[in-house]
Amino acid sequence: QSALLRSMAAEMEKRIEGGTELPPVLSWFPAEGLVADSIRLVPQSLLGFRILRRGFLAQYDSGKAFIIAEDSPEQAAAVVAKFRERIGNTQPAGIGDGGFKADDKYLGGLCVFSQDRYVAGFANMPAGKDPARAAAAIAARLPKP
């Protein structure tokens, strides 16, 4: 039976189009503190906010990192601006375009920025941990325009 199943799977594989390569975005998350096998695609409302539509989320020992691909740099900047407005009481982070950091009631320590067409950052950072430092590690790994 096992040989028959392998043979059937091999024949089916020949008929299926597409590749088996992992998306490059998975390599953009820094490895330090990353919880193994925690990166996942969130199809909508990343971090519970509709403005942060579809993107990748990774769990770390301290907090969560996310990367969202928008259609253009202008759209990415607009998302960051709207999210900054929604969070309120933010401070400039000095990362990417419009980067900001804040302490949010629900998201804890937070840092969000855009770079080219990507929106990325860290959330749920506990007190005493710098979300901007963690976000800068992501910014350094994103593709350059």
C-alpha cells in the first residue's frame, strides 16, 4: 500500500503547477529570539486591526513581529499614518518612513514603520524592552528599493 500511495503522489505532483520555495519574507524576520515554526500568514486584520490587512506574523520570546506588503510605497506610508492616528500618543522612532513607537493598552510596547512598500514592526513588547530596537532589526533585513 505504501508503495502505491507514493507512486500516486509522485504522479499527482507532476500535474500540479507552482513551486515549493518558501516566500522570501520568511527570511526577513530576525532569528534571534524567534519562536520556532511561529511565522504564519494572517489573511486579514493583523494584530486585530482592519487597517493592517494581510501579512506575516512571527512570535518572539518578547513580543510579535509583523511584515505587510502593500501595493506601493505611498500606500505603505498611508497605512502607517492611519495606524499612528488610531494608536495616538506616539513618539517618532527614527526608523523607515513615518516610524513611530508607543505604549498601547492592548498592544504593549509597539513600533511601526514603512520602508518602500512594506509596513513592519514589533508589538506586545513587555516593559523594559525597546520595540524600536527590535523593529530596526527587521528594517535592516527588508529588501532595499
